[in-house]
Amino acid sequence: MIVTIDGPAGAGKSTIARNLAATLGFRFLDTGAMYRAITLGAIRKEIEFDNQASLIAYAQKATIRWDQDKLLLDGGDVTEQIRSPIVTDSIRRIADIAEIRTALSDQQRRIAAGDNIVTEGRDQGTEVFPEAECKLFLTASPLERAKRRHQQLVELGRPIPLHDILTTQERRDEHDRERPLGALRPSEDAITINSDGMTAEDVLQEMLNTVHQVIESRQLNISTAPRAS
Ligand code: C5P
């Protein structure tokens, strides 16, 4: 069974998707991390972002793997580095390239093949897994998302003015929405959850209920106990 969760930056997708997968005993796939890894690799290899042919060649041969919660790019742990601002600021130069999207989408389908998985990103329900049994679109108002990010940064001791977060977030959302391939949008058969005023626990519970409803209504033969490892 495939559960897709798409939505804009800062909607809390990653944490909730990870918890949903753990609760169901499904695998978890963070597809944003894959785009981040290729962006980091391109920066490290000093490939010019205008040199699409080299970016494509690099993305097609780079290896992305997970070892438990660690993300390995060409064998090296990049879990922390892919979250750096330079990666976030440059990622669209990678995510806009159709051939790179095709390579990563193919890899996402290989990872999901024959397994129960919760996969999270922008285009999972629309382009990568149009046949997914359960499609969720998690959103929240721009202000609420920016406030949550602001709070996280305060807790990390790196406060940034709320207004700046809001501006950057809006620019990123707009770009993600307008990308010709893999654009951020709910698929027609997705269930949208707006998490304004909801706790992460509320959202998780709503998603769990939805997944269980799908399993029942489609009479899927799936056991949803948490995995031992
Ligand atoms: O989810 P995360 O913030 O890590 O994603 C980073 C960026 O990667 C997004 O803003 C988007 O541009 C790109 N992305 C994408 N398709 C996905 C996941 C992420 O284009 N499936």
C-alpha cells in the first residue's frame, strides 16, 4: 500500500509522515531529502547551476541510500548538511530539471515497489504514484507555517525575523507551485488536511483514521502493526 503526503514547506509533513509510517509499520520515504542530496552533491562538486548537462549526468550516477535515519550520498553521511540554508536556497536549480526529476522519481518507485510505504514530498500523489491507494495533502496557512518555523529556529538559538521567514517561504511555495513538472498541488483524489489550530498529534490521528478507512473500504489485506526494527 502506498500513502502519499504532499504539501508546502513548513506544513510539518516530514515529522508527521515519519510518525505515521512508524505507527503503521510502513517504510518511510522523504523525497525532499533526495533533491537536497543532489543539490549538496552538485555544490560540493562545484558544478555550475547553469550547466544542466553536467547536473543531469551527476544526478543520474549519484547514489542515495539510507542507513537507518542517516542519509548517505555516494557513501558519505550528509544527514545534517542537506538541511543547510545554501542547499535550501539552491534546490530549485536541481528540482526544476525534468531529467533529474525523472531519475529521482524512478528511484522513488523502485524503493516503494512491493512494499507498504508512506512517501512525502510535492509530487508524490500527482506524478510519482498516481495509483497510490491513499493520498493526503497537508497544508496550513502561510502565517501559521512561518510561525512554527520561527519557533523551531528560536529553540535552535538561531532566530530569524518572522517577516523574513514568511517572505522566503512564499517565494519557495510559489516556485514549487509553478514548476512545469512535479509542481506542488493536491491530486484530484487527495484528502486535504489543513493543520491550522491542530497539534501534530491531532494531524497524525486524522491521517491514521483516513488510512484505516481506505484499508477497510478497499478491503486491502494489510496489517498495520509497528515494525520490530
Ligand atoms: O520537503 P523539503 O523542504 O525537504 O523539499 C525541499 C525542496 O525540494 C522543495 O522545496 C522542492 O523544491 C523540492 N522537492 C521537489 N519534489 C519533491 C520533494 C521536494 O521538487 N517530491
